[in-house]
Amino acid sequence: MPQNSDRTDIKTLFSTMVRIVSFTDAMDMGNSTLKPFSSSHLWNQLPTDEKTETRLRAEIAALTQEKAKLQNEVKKVLRQKEELFYILAEAMPVPVLISRIADGEILYANTAATLTLKVPVTKLIGCRAADFCHNPTERQQLVDRVLQTSYVQNYEIRARRADGTPLWVAASLRKWTFNHEPTILTALCDITDRKLEEEALRLQVKEMQIEIDLHKVANQVAEVTATDYFQQLLMEVESLRKLEVACES
């Protein structure tokens, strides 16, 4: 019968094995997070002889190798996903930005973003997303909405380029994890031309309304001057004018 110290050593080995098995099961289910696992009920049923300890050590060694293999596979898959993301982001014709939630610092920007904002990527990385917003307070309100709902689609917001040129964009934002940090993934669609057309149309409608109002006034004046009452007033005014001229003579 093993001594108490041996028994403790065996229990430690057993707990380690159970944790590795728990990790392996989690990996099989697509979850790389190691969750706590209680082994007390299994430990109480475990034999306490030296043969059991030897078998546990061998199984732990095998499971440790399996765990390392799974971890390497996970890292490989993550690298592949990152590479695929960069390929897709660079191929997209719309600006894509990734900014840290904590301080708004831009961590990634694709080529389309640098062209739209008119700033080299080396200078764009490290800037704050709020620097390119016409109203930084409005952007913070938008970020708060994303944190509450996880995403926002096609939110029209006024922005500005690095040289100060104003522009309008339709922004779609989503919570994202980038380099193990909580971030916001933002895709932008430049709608400046559409907004300018809308403003021009609004001014055109306003001018047309003014013309309509003037036309209405002209019609009302014409209707008034065509009445017998107005004509009688004109005759009386003309008579008074002639009388005034005669008196001056």
C-alpha cells in the first residue's frame, strides 16, 4: 500500500490527466478554453497501488503530447484565418478599419481606407478613429451602440479626411477580437456624392417652392387688381392727383 505522500502524488497525476482530457474534449468541440473539471468522484474510485501510478504517468505523457499537438493545430488554424482575413480585407474595394475599444486607436487599415482618408497606412496606424470624425461625440455614441447590440449597419455619419476635407460615409461596425484585444471592425462606404446630390435636390425644391409662392402672390395681386372695387380706387386716386395738380397751378 503506498504511503500518504505517494497517494498525494498519484492524486496530483490523476487530476492533471483529467484536466488534459477536459482540454482535449473542449478542443474536439471547437473550444480551446480549459474549463475547471472536478475529479473527486472519480478519484474516490481509483485504486491506490503502484501499478496504477505507473499507468497514470504513461497516460499523462501521452495526453500531454496530444494536448501540445492540438494546441499547435489551433495556432495553425488561427494563422490561416488571419491570413485569409488580410487577403479578403485588402481585396475589398471599401475601407476597412480595426480600432481598439479602450482608446479608439487604429490597429489595422486596408488600402481602400488609406485612399479614402488620404493618408499613408504608416501614418494611419496609431491614429485615433475619432480624429477622422466630424463630431467625435457622435462616434462615441455609435461605439456605445455597438457595445450594446454587437453591431450597427449603414449608419450615416459625417467624417473628414486627413487633409480636413469633409465627406459622408455609411458605417457598418461590429465587435471584433484582433490580436487578442477587444476591438471594433468598421467598414465604410463613401456616400459623399449621394449626399451632395441630395443637398442640391433639396435646394432645387426650395427654389421651386419660392417660385411657386411668388407665382401665387402674383396671381393673388392680379385677382385683386381686376376687381371693380380696385378699379374704382384707381379712379379715385387719379382724380385726387389731378385735383392736386390743379391746386398747385
